[in-house]
Amino acid sequence: MEVDMEAVKQWNELADNVADAAEDMAKKADRSKIARKVRDTSEHVEHAVGAHRSANAVWRSFFMAAAGTAAFLSLSMLISGRKHESLFIGQWVPTLLITALWAQVVKD
């Protein structure tokens, strides 16, 4: 009984191709499961945050108004000659603006 080496070689190549295809399909299935989980999680987060959008807009408006008020008070105190109080109140403006930005970026 003689073994045809060419047939064995073709058989091995076919088996390797099938194994590679099966591995590729498994990787694609895993990626699609991960993508599905990411999509579901992001939809869940968007739904949970969506209910609080109007409350976030109120907080943003509050912090922006507070920053504007602090800037106006600081300027008026500087004009009236109360330099130290002006600096103290003026330092709150960037803090309030960053808080308003945080409320917009993180909460929305």
C-alpha cells in the first residue's frame, strides 16, 4: 500500500485552512458579543442620564449666573478700592465656570 504524499499534503493544507477559518469565526463572534455588550451598556447609561438632563441644565445655569455675579462683584469692589475683597471674590469665577463646564460635559 503506497501513500500518495501529494494527497496527504493537500489534506493537511485543507485542515489548516478549516482550522484558521474556524478560529477567525470564533474571534468575530467574540468581538460581536463585546460590541453588543458595549452598545447595550451605553444605551443603558444614556437612558439613565437622559432623565436628569433638565436638572443638569438648571445647575449649569446656576453656576454660570454665579460666575457672572462673582465677576461683577469683584469688578465693582476693585473700582470702589476694596482690592483684597475683590481678589477673594474674583478667584471664585474660574472655579464656578469649571463647575459649569463639568456639569455640561460629565452629566450630559
